[in-house]
Amino acid sequence: MSDKKKEQATVNPLVLKKPPFAGRYYIYNGKKYLFTHRHPYKQEFWSDDVKVGDHYGAWIATDKLKPA
């Protein structure tokens, strides 16, 4: 056996940080929608459920939303 010390690797447990914005329900135009993202610079939330024209998904200003 050699006189060298065995090096042990320490493994830190994986730490998952809470996302800055978890999905939340708000009422927009009288309907309840799930908003999943917050714009980092504007006061807007994103929802894939809001239909705008012929497509789904839109940034909606927070002053147009009511808590569900």
C-alpha cells in the first residue's frame, strides 16, 4: 500500500431553487387563466391559454388581472 492519503470527493445534494414566478391563476376578461411567466422588466404576465386573434399565448399587463 502506498502512503498517499485517499482523496474523498464530497458530493453536495442537488439544491433546486424556487423559480422567481410559479404559475398562478388570474381572472382576465371574466375568465380564469393560468399565467406561467413574469416579464423581467415590464409588469406583464404570460399565459398560453389566452387567445389573441387566431393564436394562443400573450403577455397581459398586471393591471388588467384580478386574483382568482
